[in-house]
Amino acid sequence: MDEPDSTGRFGTFGGRFVPEPLMQALMDLEVNFRKFWSDPEFKGEYYDILKNFGGRPTPVTFLKNMSNDLGVNLYLKREDLAHTGSHKINNVIGQALLAKRMGKSNLIAETGAGQHGVATATAAALLGLKATVYMGAVDVKRQGLNVFRMELLGAKVVPVESGSKTLKDAVNEAMRAWVKEVDDTHYCLGSVMGPHPYPWIVREFQRILGSEARSQIYEILGGKYPNYVVACVGGGSNAAGTFSGFVDTDAELVGVEASGGAALTYGTVGVVHGMKSYILQDEVGQILEASSISAGLDYPGVGPEHSFLKENKRVRYETATDSEVLSAFKILSSSEGIIPALESAHGLAWIIKASRTGEISQGSNVLLTLSGRGDKDVAEVKEMVDRGTVI
Amino acid sequence: MDEPDSTGRFGTFGGRFVPEPLMQALMDLEVNFRKFWSDPEFKGEYYDILKNFGGRPTPVTFLKNMSNDLGVNLYLKREDLAHTGSHKINNVIGQALLAKRMGKSNLIAETGAGQHGVATATAAALLGLKATVYMGAVDVKRQGLNVFRMELLGAKVVPVESGSKTLKDAVNEAMRAWVKEVDDTHYCLGSVMGPHPYPWIVREFQRILGSEARSQIYEILGGKYPNYVVACVGGGSNAAGTFSGFVDTDAELVGVEASGGAALTYGTVGVVHGMKSYILQDEVGQILEASSISAGLDYPGVGPEHSFLKENKRVRYETATDSEVLSAFKILSSSEGIIPALESAHGLAWIIKASRTGEISQGSNVLLTLSGRGDKDVAEVKEMVDRGTVI
Amino acid sequence: MLENLTKKDLKPLVVPYITGQMRDDWLDIIYQMANAKADAIEVGLPFSDPMIDGPTIQESSKKAIENGATTDSILDGLASLDIDCPIYIMTYYNLIVRVGIDRFVERVVSSKVKGLIVPDLPLEEIDELNTATRSAGVSQVLLVAPSTPDLRMASIAKRSAGFLYTMGLMGVTGERSSLPQSALETARRAKKVAPGDLPVLVGIGVSLPEQAREITKYCDGVVVGSAIVRRILNGSKIDEIGEFIQSFKS
Amino acid sequence: MLENLTKKDLKPLVVPYITGQMRDDWLDIIYQMANAKADAIEVGLPFSDPMIDGPTIQESSKKAIENGATTDSILDGLASLDIDCPIYIMTYYNLIVRVGIDRFVERVVSSKVKGLIVPDLPLEEIDELNTATRSAGVSQVLLVAPSTPDLRMASIAKRSAGFLYTMGLMGVTGERSSLPQSALETARRAKKVAPGDLPVLVGIGVSLPEQAREITKYCDGVVVGSAIVRRILNGSKIDEIGEFIQSFKS
Ligand SMILES: Cc1ncc(COP(=O)(O)O)c(C=O)c1O
Ligand SMILES: Cc1ncc(COP(=O)(O)O)c(C=O)c1O
């Protein structure tokens, strides 16, 4: 996966649709990223922290029980084992280091599931920066554990009461906050979305996920790549990181969206949060509220590079419903001893479905990025089960 | 650290003080453990699962900010990054494999903080065994997240209403349950305690922690061992695993108990849960209730090998109070971006105290085993902070 | 064809803002604004995700959308007006893209709207829209901010039509009790680089006549947004709104 | 000096159990047990962590401890008794270790207690205590279980004094509605390996006279625990308890 063009576009997608006060910061960010990302010392520090603090490389686990049941060979790239419990740490360590090199003393971030917020708070604590995290009021409620975690890590969590009170509104609020403090503050965006250069930067910082997975699975499969490489898609960062490792193989790449937040599947092209991409919008152009059990996929947009990968057909995008996801969540927990994040369970849900229908043919090798662990979700799932909302 | 003698004793501690119906099972277990632990195939499978499923080796992290503040060089062995979030996984993978080789189809376990219960449920799911976990009713309440996790993993959680309704009563109840089902059930004990051969088996399965730490820190320190090696002590398994890697170096070994559950510091010799060891008891011999904010250290006994290591003075045992622990918990979270289990925070609390008083001299190298992550504790700590119980 | 805003007298230019359809009598309010000698009127198309707006304008957008406001309904309303005060539409880019750039610009022209202000369209992204507005004779007003360096400010000013919208501070729309230093400084810098015939107006944070008087020592006029929208939200009578606008002219 | 329990008639031996001090009139209950022709009485020292006890005896232990029961208070009570029915103390090992083995055995002797049953002391761990009890003439009763293999059972029986306590099932103390197959089988096996003069008694799960009659086809008697303790907990009158014990003798 290549660098975007000079206007920050992947094909026709991307760009920098932001108010003028942010342009200088975005241009500075691009210049600095370009400089440091080719600086071996910077890269060394980044890799060092991810290894010695972040727990990388994360393993690839073969799922014996589920593979037996499904008749396909299922492998998980285990981002749940990374420090803070998801792939989000890869990105924030990179951005926080970058912010520090740029002389910024504060980080702001938006968060949906809270994983990116926790990761940002963590990186800030580690590197001695201040962190403020914007989180939709609805998400504050359903991801209480993560709110506590951020606070313990020393971050300030600001509940966002505007709009649908979920991730998209947290992004708006974070942008508004950034406008005010752009001098000494870096906006630590949590996915491959937003204005250029974010989609590019975040993908590059998530590339480590795909590179590791590539060489691990190649070795496990005795010198082959998998038939399918699957990842869930919210903003699209874990998917972008994953696919970056396999885009030049003949693996079929599959991104799985929440059916209630499936910009690529049900959306149309538009401009929101600084980028041109597929979004869920009504006929006049108002952005729709996404609706998914997983806070991290509850987002009506998607990173522009995914729009590009959809149009050029290198990646195929599918969806999973809440009930398919809950079922996948429970199957992985009870048959393999791994409780997945609800986000990641979307990828698994599609694999289960496609294996059962024969769309994934028997004996195929399938790699799924398990983007995070489900501890943050168990209380909510338990409540749904107790209430009888789900079986 | 050596094998116990033929009566299952470390010095005068240990033994097998159990009702006759359990003797056969204990003898079988010893025979099988001896056989399989020297079987390269068994060991290979054990190491393989811990690597590819469990996320081992866990890294050793240098704490730059705290080291600066304290004037000592502080390193953490990161068991919080192991799958399920604590060192407990090392032991249960070993025991569950052993149980399977012995033809048992069920696991029972006691749990305090819930980490051992979660780990047992996990291993059971992975290896296709049934798991029943006994947990004091008080702990069920304060570790709700872990109860949910066990249930999602397919385990049955049985709240224990007898006695003090904490860990010690969960052990009694698990033993009672085991008596009834000893034929097809393995009792997967969670620490280096209980009747022989458990203290030995569990220490051997936790040895991996110490071996890794030993070679990692030796490399980090450029061919030296640390001046201090510290671990918290509940039953004593993470400490036993840790110390096994350093007992032959000249590192000072320090085990830190909860001041409200400090069998080694405030206890006397007695017999409980099948072992002779230091325990907290009154003048007539009734076992006292321990009382600590950390469910995993809320135990009035301690593994017999620790009693031995105390008497022969190879290890020194210290205590930390609840408020010292909460303070350490918050310091590590906000200054390093690592939220520790309250259990592990005991070790840190002692290090902070001893560094400030100069007992640990400036410039010393100190290795602490961070036995687990604090996600399970954040809701409780948050509540204490909100209630104003703690600052 | 692309006329800039011009002063009718020696007074500074005053451009009040209203979100289209935020109150049922919004068209009456616009008449009143024109009567109160507004030099132009900025009408917002409400958007669900207004990135640069503070709470007051966010609320007016929400109200407008609840009232059924759409691009069409607002443009239809404006088309029905009979005033000679120029109207500028403020909108986020997605509402334009959704309709299609050419169709949108056509609609704007047929509604007798003078110009467009698109706050999330920086210099680097204007070309596509600008081709359409130019050929249709619609003024595309561009924005500069305190963070905009001089050279860039000059490039933006050169491309701006109607007037140059100068953000008085780094922040979102909303009232402030006093004018920040950055507003004076940015106004001064903008005025210096702007072509002689392009009026420089300062907006964002100008809420009181005194503030307007102070800032217009350095520029040609002001845009008054949140201070008016708050009054409309609070149920102020139409003539109270008119009086408030007039107070900027006195 | 270490006399075994002997039968006084052709009836099976019956050994009722009571937890010391579980009710204020516990000593009266013991008198009544003796009157009801109990062949011996097992008195439990309550322990906070009774590993092999089910809910009924756990509750009696809790009550006793709340009543202030200690090793001393119970032994003092027993010392005051004037009956010729032998008393066996049941206790977990920690209560012995805490006092000190020699001191404990001395206290036992001075309280005219005949023997000791320590359920958490398997064959491998008895030596230290056994040295003391032997030299003091106190019978140390050992336990066998359904899981105990024949050879081991023989070794245990050889070391047991007073009687051989045979667990009727794999489980904790408590009442069962019917005798499990394992009880008959274990009784038969125990009887086969036990020295001729060592009575084999079956305990754990023997709650009804019919059960006792059935099992004593294979052994010499029964220990009745939870069934009695439940009656005492439920407030049964002393003579009701006596009658219940007598029903095992008829
Ligand atoms: C565990 C996990 N997976 C996936 C996502 C979705 O983000 P992305 O699509 O950027 O990977 C989130 C977002 O919070 C997450 O927490
Ligand atoms: C994280 C953690 N650390 C430590 C302990 C104490 O156990 P041990 O002393 O056996 O390591 C526990 C027990 O639950 C635990 O969960």
C-alpha cells in the first residue's frame, strides 16, 4: 500500500477538508512525519517501546477446536495481547513520539470503545504528555471500565453530549478542541481516517501488525500465504495495518463492517471529518448515526484508503449483524479460551458464516486479526444475556 | 530451588495433611507429574501453548520515569501481558495438560481475585475440559468482571458462602468438591500451596517466569543480575516462579505480603489446606480471616516453600499496607502507563518505601514481577476514590 | 460579474448570520436584518456535524434540522425573498457534494444567492467548487485564521471573492466577552495582504458593538454570528434583533 | 493399654457424634447418648476450616465457636463427665499442633478421653502424633476410604487403634437417603484386611437405622454424625436424641 498523492488522496478519496486554522498543523505534521519516519533513530525508539513496553511481537495462534468444527484452518493474529489490549497501542506510541519530537506537550484524542483513549492515555503517561480524551456520552456509559482506566492513567475524559453522543461526535468535539489548542497540542487520531496525513500516518504505524503477521503465518504455513486475510473495519486501522502485509500476496483480503455502521457496504461518497470517503448519510447529506453493539465500529464513515481499496477491488468488504457477532463472541470464548473484543468478533462472525455456507472452501487457510480483547465488553454482553436480549 | 523430600517437605514445611480419600489422587498426581515433566513431548506442548497462545515470553520493561523519581533502576517482568492478564496462565496450562494426560475430564479450582479462575476456565476451554470454579461470595462481588469472564469462557462459578467467604473458604469448598469427584476430576490448585505435590508442581510450572526474567535482565544489565528481586506473595506462586530464577545469584530476594494477610510476617506455624506452613491463626488454632484490598492476597496461609525460605533466610519477607498499595497503584498507572493488579502493587509499594528510606541504596537495580494487570481492580479502586475512602 | 461587498457609507460593514429555518419566522428575521442596514446576510445550511461551530450554532442547526430544513427548503425560502441585501450561504462541503457541485451551484444562482462560505474547504481543496462558482458568477468567500502565514494568507485572499473571512481567533464560533489580541493582529495582517478592493471582515468571537468598533480600526467590517443566533434561540422579537444589528452600525 | 472397642452384645456397635459445645446442654446430651447404650461417643473439637465436613457439621462448628468453644473448654467439660462410655475426640490437626502435640495428648489423657480421630492426618503424616498417643495410651483411630487400595488399607488398619474408621463413600459428612454401593464394598474390604480384634465401623453417610442394619452385615458398627447433629441443631429434646440413637440398636 502506497503513499497518498500530493493532495493526500488515495485515488479520489482522502484530502484535507478542514477549517483553515488546522491547515498549518496538518502540514507541519506531514513534514515531520516524513522526516522522522525515515529517521532510523526515531524508528528504533518506536520499535523499542513496542517491544519492551508494548509486548510485541504478538503471536499468531492456531484455533484447533474451531478449525475442526468449521473445516477451515483458522489463525488469529493476537493484538489482544498487546499492552492495553488492542492494536491501538501501535499507533499511539508512534504519534506520541512524533508529538514529542514536534515539541507538543498535550495530546487530545477521540475514542469510541475506549481502547484508543486508553492507549493514548498510556502513551501520554509513558512519555510525560498531558492527555484529554473526548468520548461520546453513550460510550462513556457502555465502556465504563475504559473510562476508569483512562482516568487512572492520568487522562481527562470529556463526555460529548452533542449529536448521537458516540464516536462521530467525539471526533467533531476533538477537532473543535484542537482548533483552540493547536499550538502545543497534537491531535492523536485513532484510526486511518480524518484529514491527510492521518490516514497515511496511522496506517504506517499499524503496518507493524501486518508485517509481523505476514512473516509469522508464512512460517507457520511452511512458505505459503493464507487464502483469506480478514479484519474488522471501524475507521479501518487494524484492517489497514493487516492488509498492508498481504496486499502483494494472492490472499483474498476481507474487511468486515458492523451491519449497523457499514459505510462501505451501504454508504455513499461524501465528506466528513476532513476526508472524502464512503459515509452513511441521508439524501440531503446529513450524516446518519451508526448503530452497532460494538462502540468501536459505531462510526458512519471509514478511512479513505478503504474506499479506494473497495473501488479498485483489491479488498472485499462484508458485514456482520449484532447477533452473528454475539454468537461468534461466545463461540471463541468458550471453545478456545479467548474472549475477543466485540469489534474483532465481526471478522470472526463473517468467517463462521462464510465457512458454513461453503463460500470459504474447506481446508482453506484463514488469518483473522484479533484486534483486541473483550474484557471491556463482558459486562455489557453479560447484561444483554441476563436481560434476555440475546441468547 | 530443589524438589521437596520424599514426604513432600521443604525443610519441616509442606506435607500432605488431607483426608484419606484424596491420598490416592495426590500420589497419582505426583507420579504423573514426575513422568510428564521429564517427557520432552509434554514439555514441548506446554512451552508451545505458552508461546503461541499465552503470549510468552513476556517482556522486561524499564521504568524510566519512576526510576528517575526514586533514584533506583526499576524493571518490571510483565506478566500482565500474558494471556488472561496474569502469571496464573503458566500454571494452569501445565496442570490442564497434565489432567488431560491423566485422563481427567473435569477441572475444579478455587479463586480469589478471579485471575486463577479465569486462567483455569481458559485452559479448560482450550483443552476441551469442563471447569468449575469456587469463589468466596465476597470475592464474587468485588471481582465481578472476572466472574463474567469465567462464565463466558464456559466455566461454572460457585459462590462460597461459608466462613469468611473469601479465598480460604473457596479452597475448603474446592477440596470438599474434589473428594466427591476425584475419579474424573483434577483439582487445579492456583498457587504453591496445599498438599504435596502441589507446591512443587505449581512452582515448576511458574519456573518459566523466573527463567525468562533471569536471562532477560542479565542481558539488559550487561551481564549482571539485579541487586533486588521482588514479588508479591499471596499463596506465593509468582514469587516462587520468580525466585527460582535468582536463588543462585547474589540478588536479595524480597517477598511482599499484604499487611492484612501476612502469614510469614505475623503468622505462626500450623496446618491448613493440607500443608504445614506459616498461617494466621488465633491462640487456640482457629484460622483467622485475612483482610486486604487485593482479593488475591486475602489469604491467611502461604506456600510451604516460602516458610522454608524464610527460615533459612534466603528470602526476606516484608509487608505493604492497603494505602501504600493504592498509592503505588496510582503512581505506576499515571507515571508509566501500566495499571498493575493490586496484588502486584504490593511489591511496588515496598520498593517505593524502601527506596525513599534509603534501605534500597541509590543506583540499585531492582526487578519486580508485575504478576498481573489491574483491569479487574479499576472499578473497585475508582469506587474507593469516589467514596473518598482513599485519596 | 464577481462583485465584492462594498461600503455604502463610512461605517464598517456588518454581516449578521442566521441558520436557515432555525425559527419559523426566519425569513421575517432576514427582512428585518436587511432593514437594519446589514451589508450582507450570511445564511447557514444546517449540517449534522458542524466541525467549526460552537454550542450556540450547533443548537440552531439541530433545531433547523428538526424543523425539516434541507438545502432545497432553505434555498426555496431565500428565492422567495425580495430584498437587495446580498445573501451568502454558509455550508459544510458535504451538503454540496451530496447534491452535486454543478447542481448545487445552479440552485444557488436560481435562489439569487450572492456567494458561498464553506468553512471546511481550505485553499488546497477549493478548485473543484471554484470552477463551478466562477463560471456561475457566485462569489466563493475564503477564510484565513490567526495561524495562516502571510504568504498563504495572500494566496487565499487572491482567490477569495465577495470578501475575505478572517477568523478572529483560533477557536470555534461562539461569543466572547472581549476581543483577543489575535483578532486585531490577524485583521491587520489580512488587510495588508488583501487586494485593495476585497473587504476584510472579521468573524468568530465578535459579539458586541464595542468589539466591532475596535476591530474595524484594522479591517472593513465584521460578521456577527453566535451573538445573534443566541438571541434568536432565546426567542428575541424580530425588532429586538433588528435593533441589535443596528447597534453595530451606530 | 490401647484397648479396642468391643461389643457388649450381639448388636452392632453404634458411635454417635456431637460437636463439643454446639449447644449449651451438650454434656447432658452426651450423658443421654451413654444411657442410650452408645458404644462410644465421638466428640468434635470445632475448627474454622473443616475440610471434610458438610454443611450440617460445619454449622455446628460455627455455633460451637460462637459459643466460645476451645480445645480447653471442651476437654474440661469432658473431664467433668462421669460415664463409662469411651469418648473419642475428632479434631483437625491444626488444633493439636497449635497446643503442641505432647501438651495436647496430656490434656486428652487428663480428660479421660479414650482416643483421637484426626481426619486430615493420613498414614504418611501420623508418626509424630502417634509416638505421643502410643506412649500415653491414647487410641489413634485411622480412616480408610473407598479409594484406598487393599494393601494400603491393611497398612492403615494395622496402625489404627480403637477401631477402623471406614468412610462409606467419597464425599464429605452429611446425610444420604440411601447407602451407596461403595459403602458395602468398602466395609467388606476393610473387614477383610483389618486385624481380627479391630472393629470396623462405617461412618459418613450413615443416617438411618435401616442403613446401619444393612451395612453391619459387612462390618462391626457405625458412626452416626450429621443425622444426630442436625437433630441437635434443630432443637430436638435430649430424650428424642437418645431415642434416635437407641433406634440404631434395635
Ligand atoms: C479492539 C478494536 N478493534 C477495532 C476497532 C476499530 O477501529 P479500526 O477499524 O480503526 O481498527 C476498535 C476501535 O475502538 C477497537 O477497539
Ligand atoms: C495478579 C495476581 N498476583 C498475585 C496473586 C497472588 O498469588 P500468588 O502469590 O500465588 O502469586 C494473584 C492471585 O490471584 C493474582 O491474581
